Amino acid sequence: MQITQIKPITDKIRTNMEAVIVGKTDIIDQVMTALLAGGHVLLEDVPGTGKTMLAKALSKSVECTFKRIQFTPDLLPSDLIGINYYNQKEGEFVFRQGALFTNILLADEINRATPRTQSSLLESMEEKQITVDGKTYVLDKPFFVIATQNPVETQGTFPLPEAQLDRFIMQLSMGYTNTEDSLTILKRFVAGAPQEDLAPVCTKEELLEMQKAVGEVFIHDSVARYAIYIIEATRSREEVALGVSPRGNIVFLRAAQAYAAIQGRTFVTPDDIKKLALPVLGHRIILRSNMRSRTTQIEAIIEDILNTVEAPTENFER
């Protein structure tokens, strides 16, 4: 597949999803960016903003297997990765697959599960494989996790550790809709359930080809240096205890390649880097303990860095 063939397909996916998700074009584009970049997405927002609906709309727009699992404190790692059980009829141990054996997984309210259960996701999200009783099972491609969590509710929850957060290529917030979009939503959902009418507009094979083609998007050395300067700036801030890791640097540029392809370009621009700075880097920055409003502070830090680091201006095409 050519890079220029990606935009028409992602346009169809976006249009399909917007039949259900209203007024969130940027969020849809960023979720598709994460999918094409081979990463995972953490949706953090209050209940009722459409996090679960967004994941379901994406799964119905792409012809892939989909599973949803509700995370609770009594959820076990074996519920996710699977378990070897003794089959009396066959007289041998048989492996029963867990919820992770799918293409798109909706991990609803991920922070309600215990750290032990959360940690069972680490290997699958990073290496696209699962190890059970010493045997490794390679997951079917693509493997994409959309996790949701409520940032307000803290009772009965277990905050995701930094190692888990780093596995997500982006952390996004849906936010509330404006008055006109809210009116459109009311009209659509009062009349029926539009999500039930969604049909796939992209095959699994097309998705895999798009993921492969994204790697061919050109990144000029000056743009790569620009991204590196931004990341290095996160490590030198006085209010930051720990800046973005080298892994964050790699996925930052990978996401920029996917976003450029969705926009119909064969090369990455500094504007792509700026657009993705907050969703890709924000959750990778650890503030010092005296910083209270984490989200607001990180937004201010990244905005200040983008205003400080000089963007290149030359021709960015190959």
C-alpha cells in the first residue's frame, strides 16, 4: 500500500465513527493515529463523555475481532491472559484463552483492577505476546488496547504505575460537547441507537497494510531534532521530577508518521510534532510532589516548551 492510500481509508473510518461520536474529530484522528502507529490509548475522563462508545464505534468500523472486559478488583490475571486447566475427558491440560486474544480490546475502568491484574497487560501491550506457564503465545495482529478510567473517582481504584502508563502511546480526554453538538447527540440517540447501524469500512488486511506503510513516512533530520529538543526540555524543568524516556522519543516520532499519513502527507512537519506533544508526552512526565493540579501543570509545561523550542522552517519533504 502507498502512503497516499491511507487518507481515503481513514476518512471513511472517521465518517463512520462520526455517525455516533459527535464533535470529536480531533480525538478520532488521534485514536486512529495511535492504531496506525501500533500503540495503545488511555481515555481518561468523567463518566458519560463517550469513552466506551468511541471504542465500540472504532471496533465496528474496522473488520477485526473485538472484546470488552470490565475491570473490577476481583478480576484475575488469568481472566486476561488465559489459563491451563485439566480436561478430564481428554485426560490432559488444555489452554483456555483469555480476553487479550483479540484484535481490539476495550479495557473499561482499568484502574479498578488490582496492580497484579494490571501488570498482566504489560507483556501483551509491549511485545504483542503472552507467556503462560513458560509457554509463549504470539497475539494476532493488529493488537490494540483502548483503556478507560475515571480521574475523579478514587475509592476502590488503583492508580496506574508509570511503567503501565508508558505502554500507552497516548492519553486522551474526551471532554464535554458544546451546545449544538449536544443537541445533535440528543436527536440521534433519542430516535434510536445509531451505533447498532455501523458497519465495517476497513478490512483487517487494509489496516495491517496501513500500519506497515506508516513506517515509510519521511522524517527530516531537522524535524527529528526538533522532537528530541522538546523531549530533552521536559527533563530539565525545575518542576519536573522525571522527563520523557527514550521510549517516549521513539513513539513520539512514530505517532507523527501516522498522523502525517492520516492528513494525506508523505512527510512529517513541525506542526505534527506540536499537535501530538501533549497527548503523547503528557502522561510520561512525572511532576515533583509539591505540584497539585497535575493535568493543568503539564499542559502549561508543554505549551511553554513548544513556545520556547524553535521550530525548523526548511523544506521537510524527501
